[in-house]
Amino acid sequence: MYVRKECVSTVTINQNNEVNNNASTTILNSHCCGDSQIIVVIPTYDERENVKPMAEAVLETTKNVRILFVDDNSPDGTGEVIDEMASKDERIVCLHRQKKEGLGRAYISGFLKALEMGAERVIQMDCDFSHKPADINRLIAEDADLVIGSRYVKGGSTPGWPFKRRFISRAGGLFIRLMTGIKVKDVTGGFKCWRRGLLEKLDLKNVASAGYSFQLEMNNRAWRKGATIKEIPIAFSDRQRGYSKISGAIAIESIKMAFALSRFKNYKKEG
Ligand SMILES: Nc1nc2c(ncn2[C@@H]2O[C@H](COP(=O)(O)OP(=O)(O)OP(=O)(O)O)[C@@H](O)[C@H]2O)c(=O)[nH]1
Ligand SMILES: [Mg+2]
């Protein structure tokens, strides 16, 4: 039986779909926030115009934070711009990858590197200002294993989006929620704060997604581990500079992933 419970506030839902408000907290919350090390992981591909203002905004708005850019050898020279910043400011690090392999692969490399660098909290965000640097403080203020900046909880919004885009995003999210049973409202969002203890449990090297389906696969892994997940409202606006890397193939990967994670087949228990 599936327990229906809204997930606007912190709720734990384990692999058997049982709602539990406390149990996993003691296991997963072993690293607490306080003055912990926070690393903001930002994947970049052709974001030359955005990286500098993004780094400045992140470092200005959040204390005690480092930025790990993950660049896939961007043809526009983004990697060199980051290297120049990194040579002047030790809070900025660039992980260079040889070629474009998708957002998911870039994030996995970035998360593994951030853990190696000693991160207690890992923020993931886009480099195009759709995710607002000032909201990082709101994400890290929450006490949960995974905090999601959500367009679809009360107070969240997508200003400037045309009806068609709103519809596709909402319908896609609904489909994924129905297929997987996950009680997260913004299943495809990419602005999140992960607690180290949770990331260490997610078997990152075996994440299958190459592209944007990474978002739903990771949510699902966290949820099946019984993590505490909280959604807080954000306004998500369209990028001002540069171009979108989303393609039809990416949408198809997400649909395939929703089937792969389907609650209607082989609901696998995890310890
Ligand atoms: N390293 C790396 N970064 C990527 C790749 N694909 C996308 N990105 C980055 O991931 C972030 C999100 O990509 P966007 O193209 O903005 O996609 P989106 O924000 O989901 O969609 P839009 O609303 O259309 O902008 C940006 O910072 C991109 O530069 C990739 O293959 N490798
Ligand atoms: Mg974007």
C-alpha cells in the first residue's frame, strides 16, 4: 500500500513507501551544518559569459563556501576563464573533463570530487542564473539530507515561462511521480543541497543517467534510502545569456528512466 503524504515539509519515506519522520535522520544526519564545509558544484558547457558573474555572486552571497566548476572542455573557452579565476582565488576550483558527456556524468564527477575535497554539504546548481545564488543560503539553512529548491511547492514559481513550457514541465513531473511513487513535487529540478552522509550512501559510481534524468534518478535513490527530503520554494527564471543544452534526446532519457524506476515493477528493497 502506498502512503500518500504531501512533502512540503520534511518527511521520510522509506523503500516500502512507509512515511517516517525521524528514523533515518539519526543515521544520515551524522554530519551537521554549523560551520561545515560547503561546496557548490556547477557544471558548465559553453557558459563563458556566465561563469565570472556566477562565481562572484556565489562567493558574495554565501560565507564559507567553495565553488567547483565541472567543465566538459567547452568550445567557447569557459574552462580557461575558470582557470584564470581559480589562479586568483583559491575558493574556486575547476574540474576539467575531456568531452561533453551530459549533465549527469558531469555532476557525478563533481560530487565525487567535492566529497574528496571534504565537503559536508554539496550544492548543485546551473550556471545560467535560473538558480539564484542568493537562494543558496535558504537551502543550507534547512535541516534535511536533501533540500530541493522547488518550483512547485507553495511560493515557488517559473516567471516568464510560456504556457507550453509550463505544461510540459508539469505533465512530465506528474508522469514521473505517478510512475515512481516519489512524493517530491519538483522531481526534475536541479537546484539542491545534499548532505555528505547521504551522498556517500548513494553509490554514485553506478548512477546510470548521462543527461538530465540524473535529477530524477538521484531523487529516487535518496528516497529509497529513506533520506529526509525537504522542498523549499524558488523562483526559476529563464537564462539571460548563452544557450540551453536541453534536447529531445534528453527528454526521452528521462521517460526511459521513469520506466526504469517504476514502482510497478521489481520494487527493490535496499538496506
Ligand atoms: N559539464 C557539463 N555541463 C553541462 C552539460 N550540459 C549542460 N550543462 C550545464 O548544466 C547547466 C544546465 O544546463 P541548461 O542548458 O541551462 O539546461 P536547463 O537549465 O536544464 O534548461 P534551460 O531552462 O533550457 O536553460 C548549465 O550550467 C550548463 O552549462 C554537459 O554535458 N556537461
Ligand atoms: Mg538553464
